[in-house]
Amino acid sequence: MADAIVKVEAIVKDFRPGLGIRAKRVLHGISFEVREGEIFGFVGPNGAGKTTTLKILMGLVRPTSGKASVLGCPVRESAFRRHVGFLPENPYFYDFLTAREILDFYAKLSGVRGAARKTRVSSLLEWVGLEGAADERLRGFSKGMLQRVGIAQALVHDPKVIFLDEPMSGLDPIGRVAIRDLILGLRAEGKTVFMNTHILSDVETTCDRVAIIAGGRIRYEGRTRAFLDGAERLSDVVLARLDAVCTARLEQRYEALVTGIGDRAELRVREKDVSAVLAEALRAGAEVISVTPYRVSLEETFLAAVASSGTGEAS
């Protein structure tokens, strides 16, 4: 098992909105680990505590209790930060500068000197696919292009771990694919990536492991595939000539979700009930058109987990 790069142990965070107002708890003793060389998704609905957790890891906010470390250093220290790259959710860039100029600026701030800085900037522009727009001003860039600049600036000092806050939020499908490929490229280079997001489909296609937070509590931590495999298996059954009486019986007896009736009915049923559903349907004179395993998405499983916990957003 790879070493833990990020450790969060029993973190509690209370915010006091104002003098004399009762403190509001947004994190309830959360714990998780991010391992070396993996893409880790930190997932939850808006208000769940994702951004607060990330601010604690970046040393921008202090926890009420508990502890957190990055690369073996407590987050209250600053030495580890030279090995960390960070892309905030809404990065601000000086839009009168070109992509090359802004990366040169950040590289200089990060301590990259001389000829090495010029080489690093050029290689990053090529890596994020902006070499053709390197000398254009940022004010003319699309959201997706600015996200590429943001990822490049997070990498100018060749960090070991990169924190990305909602890196695909607001992007069109083409932009999301481009950013996803860049994130996968970071893993291929041996980087550790912490991705804070609420876009579950991107986590499903990108992340090795995931921690799911809802209401300021961790609901699941582990491999993304294992979370999906833990869900109840379903199948889609398509039938022809299914009458209304049999349809009602299947809905009641097997909790089948039925769409359409008559010439073509589609039923979503538990995998364990497929044989019984088919037997009843055939006895009623229906014709089987197809039976297909239904692949549960991370989003559906996540929403079910949150609903079963009786908790929504942090309060």
C-alpha cells in the first residue's frame, strides 16, 4: 500500500457567525487519507464541507479540533507548501497578461530561476495544449483555456501533490474532457492529485479512490469501484404486450419501476427478481424483448447514501 500523502484525523470545525450567536458546526470529526500517486476525489453536495476542508489543508483556516498533515508536515506549518500546487475554484489572473507572462510571473514567485524558468513555462504551455495561444492576452481566453492556465500555474514549481478545487465546474463537455485528460496525465507523471468536486460523473471516470462527505460527515472512503459494487444490482427488462393487471402486480410485488405499457414496457427491477418477473410476465402473455444489466452510476449511489443517512447539506 502506498504511503499516505495527506492525512485528516478527527477534524472538527465550528464557525461563529457573529458575537453572541451560537457557533455553527460544519465539520463533525472527519478523517480520511490520500495515498501517494493516486487521484483522490473529495465529493459532496454544495454546503457539505468540501471547501472548508480544503482551506484547512491549505492552512487558510484552522480547525476547531483534530489535526491534518500534508507530506508528513502539520498544515499549520509552511515548509511543505513549496511541494504543493493549488488551483482554487475561481482563480483570478491578471487578464492584461499573456499566458506565457502569467506563468513566468508565478514561476518567479515560486523560486524557479533563470533559463530553467523559461524552459519550464514553455514545456507547461505545450503540456496543457496552449502553445498556440501562449502570447495571447488572458482576457480573450475561454473558461476551459483559463482552467488550463490554472493547472499550469499549479505545476510551475514541479510540486509533489496538487489540490484542485472544482476543476471542471462550468466547463462545456469538450472542456471537461480536456481537463480530465490533463488530470490523468498528472497521475501518469507520478503526481498525487486531490480533487474537490460535486460532479460525480467526473469522479467515476477519473479517481482511484473517493471520500464522500455530506452534512459535514464522511459517509464513505475507499475505492470508487468498490463503492459502486456495494450498490444493489439492477436490471432493465423490456417486454411487449404487457397488460395493465400484470404491470400493477409486478410494481407491487417486486417494486418494479415501469415506463410505458402495452406494446412496449420497460421495467427496472432488482437483479435477484429478474427470473420471477419474467415468469409472471410470460404467464400473462407478454413477450420478452431484452434483459440488460443496469450499471448504477456513482451519482445515483451517492444520492441514495445521503438519503439513507437522513442528512443533506451541512447545517
